[in-house]
Amino acid sequence: MIWKIVVGLKSGVTDARGNRALKDIREHLGIALRSVRTQDVYAVDAQLSAKEAELVAHGPFSDPVIQDVAINQPLSQDFDMLVEVGFRPGVTDNTGRTAKEAIQYLTGRPFGAEEGVYTSTQYLFKGLDDKALAEKIVTDLLANGLIQRWTITSAGETEPEIDANTIPRVIGQTTGDVRMIDLQVSDAELLQISRDGMLALTLEEMHTIRDHFTDSAVIAQRKACGLGPMVTDVELEALAQTWSEHCKHKIFAAKVLYEDDKGEQLQIDSLFKTYIVGATREVRKNLGEKDFCLSVFKDNAGVIEFNNEWSLVFKVETHNSPSALDPYGGALTGIVGVNRDGMGTGMGARLIFNTDVFCFASPFYDRELPPRLLHPRRIFEGVVEGVEHGGNKSGVPTINGSIQFDERFAGKPLVYCGTAAIMPRLLHGKPCHEKKVHVGDHIVMTGGRIGKDGIHGATFSSEELHEGSPVTAVQIGDPITQRKMFDFLLLARDRGLYHSITDNGAGGLSSSVGEMAEDTGGFELHLDRAPLKYQGLRPWEILISEAQERMTLAVPPDKLDELISLAREMDVEATDLGVFTASGYFHCLYQGRTVCCLSMEFIHEGVPQMQLPARWIPPSVREPAIVEPTDYAQVLEQLLGRLNVCSKESVVRRYDHEVQAGTVVKPLSGVCNDGPSDAAVFRPLLDSFEGVVVAHGICPSYSDIDTYHMMACAIDEGLRNYVATGGNIDHVAGLDNFCWCDPVFSEKTPDGHYKAAQLVRANQALYDYCVAFGVPLISGKDSMKNDYQIGDRKISIPPTVLFSVIGKIDDVRTAVTMDVKKPGDLVYLLGRTEDELGGSEYYAEAGHLGANVPKVDAATALRRYQTVNRAQEVGLIASCHDLSDGGLGVALAESAFAGGFGMNIDLALIDAPMGLRSDRLLFSESQSRLLVTVHPQHQAAFEEIFSGQNCSLIGEVVENPELIVCDGDDRMIIRVPLARMKDAWQAPLREM
Amino acid sequence: MIANVRAMVISGFGTNCEREVAHACRLAGAETDIVHISTLLTGRVRLDDYHFLNLAGGFLDGDDLGSAKAGANRLTHARVAGRQHSLADDLRRFVAAGKLIMGVCNGFQLLVKMGLLPSFDSDFRQSCTLTFNDRGRFEDRWCNLQVNTASPCVYTAGITEMYLPVRHGEGKFVTDSPQTLARLEKDHLVVARYADASGQPTADYPANPNGSVAAIAGICDPSGRIFGLMPHPEAYLHRTHHPRWTRENLPEEGMGLQLYRNAVNFIAADLL
């Protein structure tokens, strides 16, 4: 029978979750309820005696100090409306899984295959008698119909019965059914096959597949392994996954025909190879013996040297499309997914920190939203909660991040999740960052089980968000299953139990096994041996499911038993699915019967190269005529309160940024622990003072003028944040994450040529500036279809590149924070201020874009950064803060209020073109500038070290907590208390 | 290294802070092993061979059934291979032998929910709990703590105040009755309280980050040998852990380390 166990708080106990819901219902929806109480429901579908059910209910399921329980009866009748929200069948239910394990420990009996625990949450509303309004609260706030379902009961009605039909059990019979697909059809039908199957294959790609299957040699070979001439669904799905934009990066691999505004033409054979790999090759050549790269572009993450004994691993991913549909699950899987990239690099690495950067529309968006889009506030809330659970529960500190806002991110939010990890330089005498599968190694899948979740994730994210975007692409991560697996894998690594490892991400087994098998040239995979979450999966679904928390290992035959028994001991699942071969074939079987046999060469090399025309016509932009402000203090406060500038403390505090005890410069700095740090410094080895510095740059607002300079500014911003905190500019690597709107010209994308040209220009800047700064790129990722299109409504995101940097600080005790330290300290501005307000926060506040986008002079900037490093090493710098959004004005305010001391500043002392107006001096976003404070006793040494560079003494730190800015004629244009500025800066997102 | 003080830090199933806790134990002079729960369940490593047990922070089983609930259930019911008892039996024997247990954050939650704290009359009955912060959110925040110098707690001997980070979503301390609270107070089992800038206990957010009754941040059992604390002492072992180390003159050693030193010294003096 099914036991329904309801757990609720005793009366008088604060219901924090209920109160949070009450507040959110009021603030998000403007509906005032009297109260909301919450209760947890466990539907236990298992053979339990009444006594056992009692033991479970009063044992692991409830806390006797604060909770009451009811079994098979309502716990409380004290409500006007009762809403119960549970999962849809097949959606990951982590609490249900833990509850099941708890019952098994308690009874000592394992659950049968059909048994399970299904959880739901009850919300007891008071002060609401309108069912329609309750429905609105559920759909707009409490539940997501893609993954959840609910019932609503009003007072006096009986709660719906719970039975075998109402629990979300997946019902289905597993069959080995394989469909044959006839590709000898018209072009229209080929496209229909692609569209209906969510394959995202183009007509040209469908032709390539069709032609391959008509080759007589191919037909003969297929006959030999028992297959007919028609492609099987397993094969077509495997091809679609492998050839998807998400996995194959077809746009970055395309042949681009680029024409610039002067009519000059350029043919580029792969943007990736030309500009990204090309830049790294050039940088490494220039570094010569000082090259610190160990593994670039070929693995799940990049690897660089940390010291003689340890290597650093870094990767940043995006998880945009899933986060648009289910922000919580999307972001959670984003973070636990990128964690597997770190774990799956080389022979495996231990995770040390996460980074998170989000791009959203304003959470205060108040106009009508197009269909299928969630309100930006829900996206914000859900994504932050997802990353919170993903990072915190995994024991990985989240130490660096930011949030960018632009209305266009309502169409697709961007969710960047990064992970760094550390591995020994040598493992059993061999470089740990290398791995190789041997012929005869077993294919072992470990971690979670396979379900329908995540099917077509790779192809789905290779398309714009549209009406038919699949529900199965939405999944919920399970950090604990993954944590258990990682504990097991690190032990297995150190015991030498496998030859190679990779994660199961996009494309599932199809991708992981397919890629590993490139080492040997083939594999034989038995799909029926894979452990399933539930019955009802077909062979192709098992192959491409993106169910989370799984890694694939290549295990030599003589280590197989030891590996499997270690896994069992640690309560981790590990299953032998077949062997790696040298057959030349991507070979899958189901109960001994071949269901897929594709040549390795065709699946990996067969995709035709895309042709991508690109034409650069500079947008017509011009500088606005803005009247000089009369009240500068007010303007500064407005800028401090802009979403792109304001404090993100409410988000930062929800992330554990200190677990592992390595975070030396935390995301928040200063006298009240609330100033915005430029970068994070992390000490990965508890017995060493060597540290890792991580930072990033992201400037989508400049893309509307010229993506070349957007890219240059993002690189400079990342490096300047890094250097400001003490990162060594000579030992730093970059990682690019491109998020673009579709740049392929079509009926749907008539401006494709321009968007493609924007992409080319960003790549050109990436090459130019990485080479000029001497920063190798070590890994990256692109996400190219960040558009929303339903009906004739299209929203394309602004082209956005996140440029993350990771590098080294030899001694963390020389790190510098951004808060001013002492009255009497001298304030310097490093770098020259130009009339560069195009795309600035100041212009945006006035409703303008402008034309003068900031430009980066890499040679001057590099020399400055190297000099800053020298000054930091000898302790000449008391504080250092980068100038970015909002320019000098914002940087002055932040450094002052973070440090708790005022400043007297004279704009006339700034190095800038003659006659530049004060608003431009204060709010220009010229790059490569740093605001530095220096103790007076170091004045001479500091000025000496910077002689011949742009270094202006512009004022001093004062005891009086006010920012005072004069414009040269001793005319005071700003005099504002720190508290007022800080409040303006903290207010906007304080209650998020 | 003080001869033969042996510390164990339990790991696995969502424990996250085992490395830094082990580092703290080693800095304090204990011979320290990180032992996975699954290894304990094989019976290959025995709790009896140690003096100082550390239950570190984390999210046991994701805290899915409430913080540390599923973890407590595992220790209570999972059998050690080849023997007739559970890890909870081992734990009770460990306690009876007068050995030391410190639980931090999730470890504190585990101790309370297994009835090991406060365990007034060694009855192992749960009388207190740690539940959701009043604000309903996880928070990472450094807090001032006032230490009760009248407490029998062996870990806080000689300490009057501490500054440590909390990193939890379920840290609000409550008791099952006013009598329990009164007895905790009377027996001086309240070891640490959240305090304001002047060092006085407070009910006000954010100085009291979770709404704990009587601002309770940590308690011990009547012997003072079992100690639970929500803030993380292992997160402040060196001055560079302090959030303001770049602007304040701080001693090289962080405030958290003394708790581990006191434990190790106590064992060396009393248990060896």
C-alpha cells in the first residue's frame, strides 16, 4: 500500500519557508494573504508494516522537537486553501531518494524495483478563498508546470486521495524496439524528420547522412553486422547529438567569408582554430621556456602549472536554455555539470572553487512578457537558489561572480558556471593531466542512473527557445549523489584503477564513450546493461540521455573487480557496459543484437563544414548631447543604484564562499565586510601560501557599438581585476565563453550577416589582445542560439563574452583589497581618462548609447599591470580598485565606503585631454585604469616605480566620512556622506 | 606532535569540511585521519582507536529530510560489517569512555538530532534542535561570539570571545521546552552566543544570523567533552582567513585553532 506521511511544524514554531512564501506572494504578485504554513508530504509506495511506517514517520522523517506527523490522514485542517505541489513523473526527486535510503537503513530491506518514495510540499493559505487566485499563486510563483503538478483544496473539501494513479511513478515497459528510418525521401520530408525528432540537423547534414547510407561499402558492412540499409533511430540520434551545434561547435568551425566596412574581404577557415587556438599557439611560442600551459582545448577543462607539484584546472560553462525553462534545475545542473568537467579532466582533479556570472533582465520588469517566458525575478530567484544548492551542497566555495542586466536577457538568461580544480603534476609517475584509453579497457559508467531526463538537451540548446522546446530537456541535479561519486573517484584515481575518465554531459553516453573511443578507434557498448531509473526507455534514449551525475571510465580488465567492489563499498553505482576496441566502429548492442554500427570516422569527421557569410556595417551611432549635471552627488547616487553597479551582497551571502578554508580575498571586503572585491584569492593547499587568483570581465553594453572593443574591454577588465588584487600578470590564463544570438543568415535571422560579423570582430580582438597581453586561452565554450522566437516576437540577447582569468599569486599575504585603509593615504589614479562614454552606465542612465566605446591600449596597460605587481610585492599599495561600470565616480565611492573613510579628490589632477567636462572625467569608462591608495611613507618609492607612466596623485583619504570632489577651480561639485552613497548602492537588491 | 593523541574526522555522504578540520587537528598536534563513513561501516577502522572525534560541516545526504536527519538515521541503523551493532553503539561507547567529540555546523546538527547533545543524564534523548534560519535563507557571515567562561566545555577553556563565520541555512537553535532551556542555562551548557559589536548576546539580525533562542550558537554536554557549534572554528586558523586581514593587525594564528589545541591538550593530560 501507499503510506502518506505528512510532516508539519508544531504550533508556535516559526515557519521560515512559509513566511518566505508569504513575503514573495505579496512582493511578486501583490497578493496579501494572512498567513502561509508549509508541510512536507512523503508518499511511500513500499511494503511497510504499520509499525515500520510509525518508526519512519517519527524517526528520519520528522524532528520531535519542532514537528508533528500524520499518517494516512490530514495533519491540519486549519486553512482556507491547501495547495500541494509535487513532481511530475520522472523528475529527479532528491528528497524522495534520500527518504528511500533512510527507510532501507531503518528496515534493513532494500526497496524493490517498483517501490519508491515521492515527495511533495503543502502550502496552507489563510486569507484566500478564491481558487483562481490560488491557481495564479501556484503557476506564477510556487511551481513550474514543466516539472511539477499540483492540487488545490479549499476549506471543507476533502484532500485528494493518494493512490497508485496519483503518485508520479513512471510507468512503462522496456522494449528493445528499434525503428528504421527511410531517408530516401524528399527534402521536405528530411527536414520534417529532423524537426519532428528534435534532431536539429540541417538539410545539408541530412543529405550527408542519406548519402553515407547509400554507399555500397557501408551497406555491405552493415549487412555483416545484421543491419539493413536504413539508418536506425539509435544511429540517427547518435549522429544528431554528435553533430549538434552544442557538441560540434559548427559555427566556430565554419568557413567564414567576412567583408568589412571598407569592402575588404577575408576568408577564415574556422574562427576557433584561427583566433582562439591561434592566439594560444602564438602566446605559448612567445612565452618560450616560461610557458605554463599543460593541456589546452583537448580535454573537458584547461590545465596550467600551479607549482612544481600541482596543476590547476579551470573550466567555465553556460547553462542558458535549461535555465530559461526551469531556473532552479537549470542552474543547479549547470554548476554540478561544470564540476564534472573539472573531475573529468586528465585523470581527475579535486574541485577547489566555483565562479558564477549571470545575465538577467531587471527583476523589477513590469511590462507584459511574451508567452513561455518566466518573469525575470523568478529567473533570478531560481538561478541563485540553484547555484546555491549546487555549490554549497557539493562543498565547493563560490568565490567570484557578477550579475549583468539588460532587458534583452528576458529572452534568454545567461548562466555561466565555472569550476577550478587541482591535481598533482604526476600521478603514478605520469602527467596527471594526460590519459589514454587502451584497447580492451572496460567501459564503466558510474554515479547516477539513466532516465528520460535531459533527452535532447544538446540539440535543444542548439536551437532558439520556441513553442515546442522539450520538457525532457529540463533536469534537476543531485549534488549528493555526485559528491559520493567524487569521493569514490579520487580514491580510484589514486589507486590507479582506471586509464581514462570523462563526464557524461551533453549527448550522454553517445558523447562520452564516443569521444573516449577516439583513443582506440572503436567500442562495443551494451545498452541493456545500463542501470535505469525506471522502466520504459528505448535503446536510443539510453544512449543519449543526459541524466546527471554520471562519469564514464576506461578500466583495464585486471582492475575491474577492484573498482566495482570499491564503488559498492562506498555506496556508489558502477556498471560494466562493454569494451573499447580498435574495430573502427561506434557499435551499440541491445541484448546482444546490434542496434547501431557507425564508422568512427563518419560520426566524428563526417559533418559538413558550414559556410558563414559575415558583413560588417558599423551601426549608425552618435554621441548624445547631454547637459552638464547641476547636482553631481545625485547623479553619482543614481549610478550607484543602477542594477549593473549596485551591491550583490544578498546573493553573495547565499553562497558558501569559505568552505575548504582557502578563501583569502573573499567576494566582500572592507571595514563592514560588504565592499565589492575585484577578484578572489584562494589558497588551495592549507600548508602553503601560494595562491590562485580568479577574476572576470564582461561588457555586453559595448557590443551595440562594436563587438571588437567589447571583447577587448572584457579581456582588459578581467586582467585588471586580477592584477588589482595581486594576481601575477606573467602567470595568468584566459577562458572565453561566447554567448551569441544566432548568426546564421536565414528567414528567421535576416540580420545574420551582421551578427556573424560581430562574431568575427570579437574573435579578432580576442586574438589581438591575448597575444598582446601574453595571455594564453586554455579552454572555453560557446552558446550560439540565445534567441527567443514565438510567433513574430523575436528577442536576441546582446552578444556577450565572459572572459574569465585564472592565475597565480606567489604569496597570498601580498594580496591587496579594494577598500581604503587609513586617513592620510594618498589617492592615485593609474591610466589616462579619455572621452569614452559609449555604452557607459552614465549614458544608459540618461537613455543613450553613444558612440565613443572605450578602446584598450594593451602595451601601455601591460606595462602598468607589471608595475602594479612590483609595487604589490614590496607592499607599496594599501588598496587597489578597478574602474569599470560607472567609471571613476563609482570606484571612488566604493573604495571609500568599503573602507569607512572619506576622500578629497581634485578632478583637475586627472590625466585626461584638456577641457574634458567633469561628468566625463567622473563617468568615462576608459579601460586599464586603477584607483590606488598609498601610505604617505611610500609616496616616493611608489612614484619612482611608476615614473614615466600615467600615474596621477588626485587626492587623499580623510577621516571625515564624506566623499568630496572638486573640479580644479576649488569648486566643490560633490560632497556626500559615505552612508548615503552606500545606502544608494545597497538598496536595489538588498531584499532579493 | 603530542604523543599519541589520535583524532578522527568523519567524511562522506555530503560532509564537506573534513580537510580543514583535519588540518586544524594536526596544527593542534593530533595524529589525524580522515575516515569515510563507508570505511567505518566495513569495520576495518574502529572508532575505539581514537580519542577525538570530529563531525565536520557539510550537507549529510543533502540535508534532504532536515539537516543531518538522514545522516543520524544512517549512524543509528546501518550495521558495521560482521558485527551486531551500529555506529551509534560505537559512538555511545566512545562517549562512555570519556573521549571527546566536536561537531561543527552539520556535525552539531547531527549531535543534537542523535540525542548526544545536550544529553543531560546520558539519556541520548533529543531535546533540542537546529532548524531553518528565521530569514529562510542560507547565509555566509562572520559573527561575534560571547563565550560562557562558566561552562564546563573543555574546548573553550581560557576563551572569552570569538569571531567566526556561520555558513548555514538551518542554524536556529530551539529547545523542546522552557525547562530544557533553563537547565542548559543553569548547568552552563550554553558555550557560545551570538553577540553584537559590544560583545553582548543579541536577538537582532544580522549579529544573530538565524534567530536562535537565547542567541545560542553552541552547547556542550554536562561533561564538557561533547561540544557542538554552528560557526566554523576551522575556518579561522590563520590571520588570512579573517575577512579584514588586509586592514587590521591580527595575530598570525586564527581564533579557531585554540579550540582544537584545548581538546588535544585535554586528551594529553586526561586520557593518555
